[in-house]
Amino acid sequence: MLTKLVSRQITGLAAQTDPLDIIALISLAPGGSLTQGQPLCADITRIPNIQPALSVFPVPNPVIPLGSYLSVNPRQAGLTTQVTNLDLIETVVLPTSANAGPLVGVYQGPTITNPATAATAFFPIDLRVMGYGLVLAGALTAGVAVATNGQLVITTFPSAANAFATQVAKAAIAPGTNVGICTAFLGQYVSSTSIAAGSSVVTPTLQPGTTAIVGILSGTANILIDTLASGVQESVTTTAVTATTFTATFVNAHAINAPIVWAVNPSGTTLLNTGLGTVTGIVQAYINIG
């Protein structure tokens, strides 16, 4: 594996643990996609010094933009990386693959799609092994909710039941499955439609690869709608929710793509509710693979 150099603040109030990223390879079928926060496991059918020939890559050798949708990656979007030494790079697969071994890292970056119509291709990607990041997590009908300060894992390998992380009691963590712990959450969406004054149903635009709003439940207060510059910014409290919408009473009307921002801080606050069925969303977490 290749570690990446990152900047760090080592003294004062801003001191923090260095994030650790590695570069890995993932195989995507024609039209297949990889989305932000996806936990990924070692491909036990490949070893790092026996990798596919360069001919399996799109030509020229891929240059993948870094940065991401709602990314906490410290690098700015628009930077690029190019992989030329294949001998030291891990190949990874989804946890649901029959070839899945122990968890390797969590993908941090924009959605990647293989544009080919007939050929499978390998792509170099950023995986976060340690540090703050975004994780695709889910709540199960028969499981527990995902909450702040909750411990995230993938289910046991090989062939995990779900490709997303779920929450378990700390004592239930099996070797090779630990993703990390949910942290205080800052929700950021935009409205997919205009919002009328009065009691209105709002449909936020979800992150790619997710099926539910994160951190908004019935009765959630202090949801900030729109920008200060709009002149109609206001704070609302929800009166009802579904997996993908919330209802609130608005003093003002708001245009499509109005920002929706709220914070979830107390430990144990629900982010994804099992009462909504099997749902997935992007949560913020301190990733610590092991």
C-alpha cells in the first residue's frame, strides 16, 4: 500500500490526529459506480505485487480527480493523482463480494463511473484508513439505529449481507470489520423543489448512492433554510418525516435549491431510524480501520 503525505497541526487548539489515506485499485463493471463513503475490503484473490496489466486500464492511464461531494477530505477538489506503480497497490472489492477479505478503508471522493459499455476497468481510488471522513451507513428493519457516538462495522466477511456500515455494540466487533465511530453531524442538503409558505413537504436532494435523509426526525428543530443573502432565511421545526422528505411550517417561500443546514451534536442522537426500514445515508465518522 502507498501512504500519502498530509499536512497537520501539531500544537495549539487546532491540533488533531493525522488522517491516513492509501491508494487502492477497484474493478468496476461496465456502467458500474463507486460512491462517497463506501467501505471496501481486500480482494483475497489478488495480492499487491501481482496486479492486472496496464492494458486493462482505460487509455491513457487514469487520472482521477480528488475531492468529493460533501467531502471532508482536506485537499481541495481539482487536484489529481496518477498511479504508475502497480506493484504496491491493494485491490479492493465491496463487502458483499465473495472475494471480500478484511476491511481495508473507506472511499473518500466523488462518484466514479466506468463509462465503458462492454469492458471492466480498474480505477485508482483514495481510501481513508484513519481520521475524520464520510461513511455510507445504514439502518436495518430488524437492527438498531445509526446514532452519534455509535460504533460502525461491516458485517462479517466474506460475502457480507450489506455493502454499507451498520451500528453494533462495541463488544460485538469482529476482527477485520471495524469502520469507526459516528461523530457530531452537520447536515447539508438543498431542496429539490421550491418551498411554499405555510405547511410544506420538503424533498432534499440526497447524496449519490443513498436512500434516506440523515439526522432529521419528527420534531427536529433549528433546521436553517436558505441563505442570509436570500433575505428569507428562516429556522423551522419538522412536524413529520419519511425516509426522503420532511414537513414543516414556513413563514417564507423558498426557491428550488435552497440550502438546508442543521447540526446534530448530543451523543446518541439518532441519524438513521430503523422505523423507516432499511435505509442508507452518508454519516460523518472518525474512521479507524481495524
